[in-house]
Amino acid sequence: MDIAVNVLTEQKYIKHVAGLSFLTGRGLLLVITAILLLLGPASSADDVIATVISYTTLALAGLLLLVTILRGTHLKKEAGVILDTQQNSEVLYSNTKATFIIRATGFNIPPFYLATIRLNFAVAPDSGIVHELTGYSESLRYIPETRCFPHRGDWTVTSVSASFGDRLGLSRISWEIPANNISFRVHPPVRYSTRIPVLSSAHRAGDLLSDRKEHTGDPYDIKRYHPSDGMKKILWKIYAKTGELMSRHPERAMTPEGQLVIYALCGKKDDHVCSALITYLNYLENMDLDICLGCAGMGAAEPAQTPQAAEELLIESVWAAEKDSADTIFAEINHLMEASVEKLQRRTIDQLVIFGTPEDFYTKTRLELYLKVGEHLEALSVVPVFVLIEKMKRKEISPQTPGNQAHAGIFSRLLFEQEHNQTASQVSFMSDFTSVCAGRNWQVIID
């Protein structure tokens, strides 16, 4: 018997009749019709055809129901689904189609019957995807499932819904298979560049930090001679006294120390802000600058001090990220400031960088929220710096465009450009916000 696995999206389930858990509404209607036909024309008019149809229908429905009960009960005990995220090595990104493997075992389906399985998430990412299984199989069935998760986060599978029934939809048995809360970690999309300048939350004049990657200072340090140093750098006086060839080399360059405290005002739909923020943090890390990051939904969690820890914090806090409660945001900012003073070994924090998005200015409520955050920081003697990240949209570049034909097949056809289709109300709220910031000497950066 051939093995088949079909994928159905937005399947309309045949509901079970209350009190008759193995008989569907269609099956019950067919049985009632056969009984009425048997009690009506078949008995009163001695209609042979009606009698044959009635008994045949009842016998068929009874046989299908019996097989469904017996085989379905066996499948409930023997069949299982293995969903191991470790086997799916592909990194999942939000708003990008990703395929992972479901392993089904014990689903031996007799002819004229089929079984279905469906993953149940704690929060449904999209329309349900139902897999149909038919045929016999003594080995594991590997079922690919393709999904597009709408935003970052740990998407938890709470259970797997399974069912078994005949192809006519007259009988069906359903059950739930525990999934042990297996999660799929979805990351923000990757962004490769940013135009945000280097900022600093705390700076002390005279503090210096050695450049550990390149020695670009004055040639005052001494080391053993190497032929690549050249004759001019040899210290002949030392050679005359010790007999060893020594040469000068540049001392370590000195750069000002910088430390940055960031609060990311990112909701579930702000993955583009997270992408730009992670890129910016990697840039700061390469410059040996200290960072301390908090975000909406972090609660009492410890701030992140590396780009990797920041990405984990942004992912884990997404389900609690709210941008409507000013009191919650104030509490998180206060916690971030206190933790930053301790982690960065500072007495005070001069500036707090707040990452957000211009899309927040679609409504006046969000505009007022940003202004309240700025006023709250001013009350703490901290200067707010607002960094607003615009969304990027995908643009398909045709290879027939002049100048693109030579590069077709070499460069990716998927490019990104910023969206500028702002509504009049959004432009108005944005203008009001920038006017207030200018009047209070709050810096606003748009990337």
C-alpha cells in the first residue's frame, strides 16, 4: 500500500455530534435518513428498493463506525509524533518561510481511511496546517511543515491534534498527543548595515582605553628584531652592548572610553527595530564599547551586555512587551538605570538611548507615551536620545532592467528600501514630536 502525506490549510473539520463521539454530523444525518426510509416507504408500501437502500446504508455506516472505533482506539495507544527542534538546524527568522520536520510513528492506516495531525501552538502563528496520512508504514514518516512566523519569540507547541476516520466523513475519532511544550525560537531578520552614529551614555574626560587590535601609536615600544621591521628601526646601541638585535615598534593607540545604555521600546511587530539594534550593538562591540540594554517586557530581568544576550532578551520578552502602559515602561527604565550604574561602575548615567519606530506615531496615544518617557528621564536628570528605525520593504528588481542583466545570478534579486508612505496624521504627529524634542534639546535620530 502506498504511503501518502497531504497538507491541507484552513481545513473545515467535520464536527462530532454531542453524545455520539465517533459519529460525525454527516454520518448521523445519513443514519437518520436510512431509518426514516426504512420506517416509511419500505414498511408501508413494501418498497423493495427502499428496503435494500436502507439496510445497505445502515450496514455500511455500522461497518465504517466499527472499524473507526477499533482501529482508532488502537492508534490512540500506538501512534505518536516526535517533534525535536534539535533536528531542525535551520535558524528561523520572522516573516520568512521556514521548513521543519515532524516525525510520525505508528500511523498504519487501512484502505478507505485516513488520519490527520495538526500542531497546536500556545499562540497560533497563522492558519492551521493539517497533514493527511494514508497507507501502511512500519518506519517513521517524515512530514515537512512550512510556516511563516509573524514575529520573533519562542513559539511553543502545546499539543498535537490527531484524528482517524473514513474518507466519506461519516465516522471519526479524535485525540490529543502531548508535545511537552517544545518551542521554536524565531529570530528577528538579519540586517547588515546601519547609519546610527556612535553614542555614549557616560563619558569621563581623560579616561583612556587601549586599542587591543592594532598598535598605531608612536614607535616607542621595543621588541626583538624581525626582518620585516627594516634596518631603520634597529637599535644599534643596544646591539653594541648586548649583541641582540632589537627594534622599535608602535605603542598601543589610545581611544576615549564609551559606555551606552539602551532601552528598546519594541512590541511584537517591531522586529525591524530589533534587527537594526542588534546590528548596532555588534558595531559597538567591535569598537570595544560597553553596552547595557533593556527592553519592553523585560520586567525584572538582568540587562544584556552583549549582542547575543540582547537578542535573547528581545526574543524572550516579546510576549510581555507592551507599549501602552507608561507605568510599566517607567518601572523597567528605572530598573535598567539602577542595574547599569552597577554593571558599568558609574555613579550616574547622563544619557539613555531609546530605540523605537516612526510607526508608533500613527496614533496620538503613542506620541504622548514617547513624550512621557522623555519627561520621566528628565526628572531623573537623564537626557533622552530617541533613535527611530523605519521599516524596510522588499523590492523585486527585474533582471531585464538596464544595468541589471550583467549582475543577474551574481547578486541577490531581493533588495530592501525604506517605506515612506506615511499618512497625513502620522506626519503631523511626527512633526509635533520633533518640535517638542527640539524645544527640550532631546536628540532624535531616524535610520
